[in-house]
Amino acid sequence: MADVLVILISDVTGTQITFTDQSGNYVLTYAGGVSHSLNIMPSKSGYTFSPQLTIFISSGSITGNKTVSFAGTPIPIVLSIVQTPILLTQEGSLRSLALDSVTWTGEPFGVVNDNNFSTDHRTRVSLFVVNMELRQGDPLSVIEAQAEDSLGQVFPLTVEYFGTVPGFSWLKQVVVQLPDAIANSNEVRVGLKVHSVAGNKVLVKVKP
């Protein structure tokens, strides 16, 4: 099947995405000489896949090509499938692909700043996510976002926007507001849930 988004999630090098070609083939690259867990997941609107996910454990001694195949089946219109939201990371890293929603600058993010469209001067951060669709009529509240610091303290993040990135129908943007309590955390792990289905977690650097 052509034009299927294939997602690789590594617990060491973060996320990587590619699309299948017209023959249904795809190529993803994993780092050799590193022991990590790799999750490989296909995604295409209107289809379900078997298997939904393949987990490949790569030890430091494993090298060479590996083949993972998936079969896609159209989803009847009357059904809806809850997908696992996957936050994108910077290349070869667990660091989030995140930007200030106004200035489009990267981390670290302050909790407040003067470059803001709102009167509260709170920083809003744009997170970029794949494999995520809302059902027709779903309220924004079905999306949950939270951050966790190094001590295990959890901070709910207010989700203020969800939408498709213009020109990229497969890429979604989630805008969250940073709470005061997060200011001195230095670095947090951010994750999303949609209809209580949790995705991966990514690192975000913050500052007072």
C-alpha cells in the first residue's frame, strides 16, 4: 500500500518517520552498536493494520537489515479506531520537536514571556504529533497532556488547540499552556493521551 506513514520509536534515539513508496516499501534506519527497544507502527487515515505494532529489541551487537511487514484493511465508516498519539522528536534524540507557538523558537521555554497574544503572558508550546485523529464531534477535552519532572511530580498541561499543520495532512499540532509550577523543573517528560490512550514521552527543557 502506498503513502502509509511508518513510525519508528526508539527509547534512545527518539522518533523517525517515513512513507511507503508506490510499491508499499519503506526504509527506516536504526543506530547500530546501541542497545535499544524499537517500536515500528504504520498509520493511514481510514485503515487499520495487522500487526498494529511490532517491537524489535536491538542489542549493541545486532547489525544489518531487518524486514517488518504490515497488512492494511479499510475501516468501515461506522467504526472508529482510537490511535496511539506519537510525539515527534528532534533527529536522533529524545528531545521534543517543540516550538513557542508565537515566536516559533525552540527550547528552553519560560513559563511567561512578553511575546504573547494573550494578556496573561503565559507561554504556549506547540507540540507536533502523528498517528492522531479526533472523532467527529470530539471536544478538545479528550486530549490530555502532562509533564513529569525528575522527581516524578506530574503537572497537567492545559490543551488549547489541536489541528492539522497546513500542507501536511498527516501532521498534527497540539498547543499546550505551561503552568507556573513547572518553572523550576529544568527538564520534563511530556506525554499525550487521547481517549485515555497514552503515547510516547519526550523531553522538554524549561526555565523560570
